[in-house]
Amino acid sequence: MTRPSSGARERLLSVAARYLKRAGVAGFTLDEIANEAGCAKGLVTYHFGSKDQLVLAAAEEILRGHEAQWQQALRADSFETTVRQTWQTLLAEVRDG
């Protein structure tokens, strides 16, 4: 049996991460995620198994994004640039969740 396209999994994960940032765990249902991603609810459970597993995957995705932003800020070529980028990263996290 072949797996459905990983593009659907990535769409579902992106939508779930956006919902998680905006409204928290209680802020979405599998039906809402599937609908916004343009997939059947069964595809959500196929890829993630349950809402809990989807929430965990979305939280990990958010964390990876934050980690990449911090790493980029801390790799700046000068102290002043590092401070500026670190401050901007912190402000963006406060603003965007």
C-alpha cells in the first residue's frame, strides 16, 4: 500500500500550527483542520492518528521555526547585529505567539 502525498501532511501540519498559535489546543477540531487544509478528516487521522498527536506535531513544528529564527539571530556577523536580530526575534515571538 502506498502512502498518500506528503503534501497533504505538510498542509495539515501548517494549518494545525497556525490554529495552535492563534487559539491554543482548544481552539481547533480535526474537522476544522481538515476543512481548511482541503482534506478529508480521515486523512488527518491517517497521518497523525489523533488530535493529541496532531497537536504534538504542530507544537514541534512551531518550536522548530522559533529555533531556526533564534539560531539565525545568534549567528550574525557583529555584536550589534546579533543584539538587534535577537531583539526583533523576541518581539516577533511576543507578537505572533
